Amino acid sequence: MLSDLRKALCIFLGLFLAFTPALPAQQSTPGPAPIPVQIARAHSIFVSNGGGPNYYDIFTGGPDRAYNTFYADLEKTGRYQLVGAPADADLIFEIHAIAPMVGDVGNVAYNPQLILSIIDPRTHAVMWTTTANVRVIGTKKRRDRQFDASVAVLMDKLAEITGQPLTTAQMKDINANTKLPTGVKIFIIASIAAGVALTSYGIYRVTHPPTLQAPTLPSQPGFPASR
């Protein structure tokens, strides 16, 4: 029994560490690859609505909120000329939303994300992609604010890609957004713990089967009872 519990504990620790950021390896890493110069030189932009799943109905504006908010924020910067047709643009900024599931059937959580793809309108090649997590906590009004904050993170990442300096607050927001949401972490750890507990119980039942007792037969009339 003790040996089985030790094995289960080792499995749990191994799975837990798999979701814990690893220490930096003591080895050289390659430097950043160059960003396509076309991204920094672009002036005219066509914004494409990549849509999103019905999951985004929990926000005001539904799946189109990403497109509407990103377009408005991009317009406010005054950095680009927003055009109405891809043929008139230097680049296409496609914004779309996803909500991948975390877990399995019966224990499902979602990790909603916004994805910005930068596309060459002539070759249709995807030149760059960046993402932002969307927090989903509290009332609808609060969720809307969290959504807009995620779009702001995308805007900051776009500015960084195009070589614009960022403030300390912007870098802090980007770093905070890239972390796995606490709710998802708790869900993953709880799922792992439940799986380890079930595995431990299964091992115990296999190695310690219940003792079956032979039934006691009632004495038959006319025959002496067994001694």
C-alpha cells in the first residue's frame, strides 16, 4: 500500500511540474529572427473580421466585439490609413477569437484568446501572428472591460512588432496577459489530482482484492449439520 502511494505521489509531482515554468537552461539560445520589413513600412491597412465562436456571446457585441474594438483602437492611433478593400492595402490585419477547451468530457473549462494575423494581401502569406488571453471573471460589465484590456494588449504587441517603444506599464500588461489564467491553473491541477487519486485507488483495489468468504450452507432436513 505504501509503495503504491509513493508511485502515485511521484506521478502527481511529475505532472504538476509539467505545468510549472522551468528554470532557464544554462546554454546559449539563438537571437530573435528578423521581423519582415514590410510590417514596419506599412501605411494602409485593411482590417479583416475573422469572427469567433458563440462562446463570445458572454460579451456585449458577441463574436464581432473583437473586430469592432480592434478597428476602433487602431483608428484612434492615427498611425494607419484604414482602407475598405484588401487590394488597396499594404497589409491585412485579421482579428479573430477562439475559445479552446481545457480538460475532458465532464470537466471542461475554456481559455478564450484573441489572435491577430498580419497578412500580405498580394501573396496571402501570413507574415506574423500574435495573441492575447481574455479573462472571463465577474459580471458582464466587468467581462467587457477585461475583453477591451485584451485588445489593448494586442495593440501594444503590434506597436512592439513595428518597432515602437513601449512604456513600463504596457510591458507589464503584456507580461501579465501571457500568463496562464489562475482559474485554468487551478482546474488543471485539480484534474491531475483527481486522476492521481483514482489511479491510486485502482492500484490499491487490484493489489488488495477483497477477501471472499464461502457461503454457509443451511442444514438439510434428514442430514446432520456439517461440523
